[in-house]
Amino acid sequence: MKPAKNHHNQTRILKPKPEPEFKRPITEIIWVSLVSTCIKFLLIPAYHSTDFEVHRNWLAITHSLPLSQWYSDETSPWTLDYPPFFAHFEHFLSFFASFVDPIMVHIHHGLDYKSKPTILFQRISVIITDFVLVFGIYRLTRNLGCKERVLIWVLVIFSPGLMIVDHLHFQYNGFLLGILLISLSALEEGKDLLGGFVFAVLLCFKHLFAVAAPVYFVYLLRHYCRGGFIRGFGRLVIMGSAVVAVFAAAYGPFLYHGQIQQVFHRMFPFGRGLCHAYWAPNFWVFYIILDKVLAFLLVRMGFNVQAPTASFTGGLVGDSSPFAVLPRVTPFITFSIVLLAIAPCLVKAWRNPQPRMITRWIAYAYTCGFMFGWHVHEKASLHFVIPLAIIALKSVEDANHYFYLSIVSCYSLFPLLFEVQEYPIKFLLLLSHATLTWIGFSSYFTTTNRKTAETEQTRYDKTRFIVGSFGKLYLLGLLAVEIYGQFVHPILFAERLPFLPLMMISIYCAFGMMYSWIWQLRQIIKLH
């Protein structure tokens, strides 16, 4: 006879279900990056700029010539002007390029060489090295919630600015920004030695990232080298030794060959002038326009004013082109203004070095370099737009700021793609980014704030992502500028004043960039 079952004492143990595989951060980011990679492959046949030939020539220089001649070769006008680690990176790529198409890496026969294997190899090299960016963003967001980290991944990995500059125009910004994000992730985790070491490596890949060096120095001095004089001095020696070792590995061989002066001459060509051929939307746009307006008015009033050789139609403001009325700007002046602009950030880092603030401080430093630096390229806006995407979900104010800034930054890159067949691509990239960002921010801030604010309507209104009237008006202004450049200007002026639409884009976007700089400065001062 079987014993009766005790239904009252019988308990059913419910085991928690294991987390599905697709919810693991590493699995999620692989899927996101694969989708992005597919889009990048579709862009391979599209337009590429002269930067494509620049990097092909660097492959040829590092493959065909000994190290002692890398920075002195002038076979092509596109001479090597990046730091040594990037030269070694090109040398590494040239090993594989020689198997794909040997002419590609020939110092003479390869000039302006654009075979299909060459295009395919260089495009794929950018796509593959973008996984450094994927790893960097993964490290920064792996401890965040699922919705938050996925949204940040989309903002960074699908950045329309990176798509335009790297996978159409052609550069390796994703790779370099990935190294920056790895450094920032180490600092946010409290691994200061690793963060400083990686940043030193980054500077030996591209020296333009040195704008943030003062912030790194002050932060690491106060956060890593603390704990009393003995311990602090010991850590300072350790950090200094790591940085010196990196720079010795990069520049030591060129010092040995007596090429160090030539290396620095190539890296810092101050004779190029204050502005790039296409004026980056920064403070100096207003300075140049003011000078030209004052010169025009003074001439009309009868004053004898020397007209500068640079013009609206040429788009160049070279070192040999003095301003007509306003004082001439020198590299030292721009350096001083950048350092002065960064000063509030340095004070904050000195008084209260907090790992959670470092990404915001670094982004602000790169914004200052963009706004007030010497010979700034429009592409340099990526140096702060990408880090700001990391903190875009910190508050609804950060989200609003990033939404406007990312659109302005992307639109300012439109002149890089001037051929008709690429117009739908850049337009769709910007439109899809704006749409996805608006939907993502609206959903995120509604779901994260509704529970705490649904009984307080005023507070709830403040925590929703809303595009305000001023923002809408400014974005409509971008549309008006684009309509003028594409349709109205050709009707009014035909082939005359070709630089006028570009100038309008620079000036209008400069207002947006100036607003971003002021907003970030206020946040730096306000936040503790």
C-alpha cells in the first residue's frame, strides 16, 4: 500500500530562470556591431576623398622605405604627418596590402592608384579597426542597464558623423576614438595607471588628442598621486615612467636616426594657417567675418584698408594672409585661449577629482580645442561628440544637449561629401540618426522617470525629453540653410560665389557649436 501524498507539506521550489543569452552585454554589442558592419560594407563603392590617397601613400612610404626616411620622403605631396605609432600602424597594414595588390605599396607606381583591390582593402581596414571602438564602448557601458547601454551603443556605433568621415570620406577616427574610450573606461573604473598609459599611447597615434592632456595631468596628479608625499611621489614616478616609456618607444628610433626634428616639423605645420580650407564651425568663423565686415565698412567710409588676400570664394585663410582690421592671430594666441577656456575644468579636477566626471571634463576640453584651436578641421567635432554620447543619458538636459549637438556636428560635415550621388546617403544617415535618437531618448526618459513623477505633473514635465521651441527653430534654420545651398543659390548666382553656401553652413553651425561650448561650461561649473 502506497503512502498517501501530503499535499499540504509538499512544496514546489521555483528556480529563477537563467538570463537569456541575448541579454548578455557581449552578445548584444556583437549583434549591434554586426548590423553596423553590414551598413559599412554597403558604403564601400561610394565616394572617397583625397584622404584615401593620403593613407595609401603612407602604406607605400612605410612599406618601401627604411624608418629613417619615413618623415623626410616627398615623393607625393601627401607626406606622413601623424605620430610614429600611426606610422607603424600603416606599416603593419602594408604587410597585408602587399599581398592584395603590390602596386598599392609601391612608392612611385602607386601614386594615385585606385584599383578595386586597393579600395576594398583600405575600406575593410577601417571596418575591422572600428572594433577597437566597439571594445571601448563595451568597457564603458558593460555595467549599465540593458536599455541604457544599448541606446548608448546605437548613438556611438551608428554615429552618422563617423559613418561620413570614416566610411565615406575615409579616415580611421573610429579606431582612434576607441583608444580614447578605453582610456576613459579605465579612469572611470579607478584604474588610473592603465588610463594614463592608454592615453599616452593614443597621443603617439594622433597628437591632436593632446588638447585633453592638461585635464589628464591634473586629474591623475590629484586622484592617482594622492595619499601623502611618499606614496604620492612614488605613484608620480610610476606614472611618469609609464608615459616616458611609451614616448621613448614611439620617438626613440627617430631620435636615434637623427630624424626627430623632421618628425615634429611634419606633425606641427603651423604655416598652414588659422583655418582649414572649409572653415570649421568655431569661434574663428565669427572673427574672420567680423574682420571682413569691418574692412568693407571702413573702405566705404574712405579709410585706406589693406584687403586680405584670402576671400570668401577661396575659402583659405593662410599664414601669409593678414587680417585687414583685427589683430593677426598666431598659434601661441590660440594655444593660450584654449588653455584659458579649459581652466575651469582644471580647477574642478584639482579640487575634487571624481571618476564619474572625467568623461564630461575630457569632452569639454576637446570642445575648447575645437572652438579656439589652430587650423581646426571640421572632423574634429567627433572628438567631443562621441564622449558626450556616453553621458547623454545622465539627465534629460544632457540628452537635449546631445540631440542638438549631434545633428549640428553631422550637418557641418555635409560639405565633405559634395558629389550628387552621395547626397541621399548623408541625408538619410542624419535623418535616421535624429529619428532614432529622438525615439530612444523619449522612451528612455519616460520609462525611467514616470514612476517617481507621475503624481507630480510639473516634475514629470521636467523629466520628459522634449524638443523645445528654440531648438525646433534652430533645427528648422539648418533646413533653410540647406535648401538655400541646394536650390536657391544655383538659381541666383549660378557658378558665382561657390564658397557662399559653405560659409553659411560654417556660420550657422558655429552658433550651435558656441551654444554647446557655453552649455558645457555651465555644467562643468554647476556640477560637483
